[in-house]
Amino acid sequence: FTVTPDEFERQLDAVLDAGLTPVTFGELVHGELTGVVPPRPVAITFDDGYADFARWALPALTARSLPSTLFVTTGWLEGGKSREPGPTDPMLSWSQLPELLECGVELGAHSHSHPQMDTLTGPELRDELVRPKDQLEEALGREVDLVAYPHGYNGPRVRRATRAAGYRAAAAVRNALHPS
């Protein structure tokens, strides 16, 4: 889902005006696990790793001191060993990822080639979960234990494989309204 930079800034201002408590996805997960969730939490997340995140979203987030989580599709990033077919829009580069961490962006995996996970064979599924985790950990020098399922789809088999790959939590899509 795409919005203009001006509309994105209006949405960020609405988050602040509503008195919500911005947290990273990892902080939200940790709070759920420990039973210590801040009042009215909201996690601002991004998928894929488009270059416009660094150009437009990050400055808007930084200007408002808002945390965010970016789940990257490792096979789509510029400067990688093997680039998978993907979007024609510019993507972030591997060299930008440490800079994003320095700016307070939490990074997670979003697979390697962005497939619909529940359609993959066992070995393909394992590769789409393990390869991005390994690549991100090597590039960042830290553990990456969060993943967002491409297209949001997951079933019991995908969730089991996600746990087996070493992820602590996964983000999915549920087409429903959340009561405020």
C-alpha cells in the first residue's frame, strides 16, 4: 500500500495526535510476551525494502522521533550476491542497512524472493526463511529474529518452519479493522 510523502506525514501526525504509543514490532512482541505493553501501542512497519523508505519515510519518522520496523526482501536489495527478479522500482542497498540501524530502524526479514510461503515445498520454504536471516545477520553483525510473511499468508506448516528457522515472531496480514 503506497501513499504520497505528504499523506504519509499526515498519517504520522495523526498517530501522534491520537496519543498512541509508537513502538517497534519487536518491542510490541516483547511487551506481549512479558505482559508489559504500553498504553495504546502502535507499530509502524514497512515491507520489501524500497529505496523510497530512506528518501521519504525515514526523514519523516526521524523528524517526529517515531520508531519503525522494516522487513526487507534480501534478494531484491541492491548490491547483493544474487539478485532475484522483483520490482522495477529502486530498492535499498545492502550498504544502507547499517545506516538504517544507526537511525533506530529495527530490521527484520521478509523472505529472499517474496514468494507466497504456503505454496512452497519444504526445502524451498526453509531456504526462504533461513537465507535472509543468515544474510541479514552477517551483514548487520547482530541477530535478526523477526520476519514478516510475504503477502501475509501463513499456515501451521509455515509457522512451524518459521520457529524452526529461529525467528522469535512473525508479522502477517489480517484484513480486519482493529477497535480503537
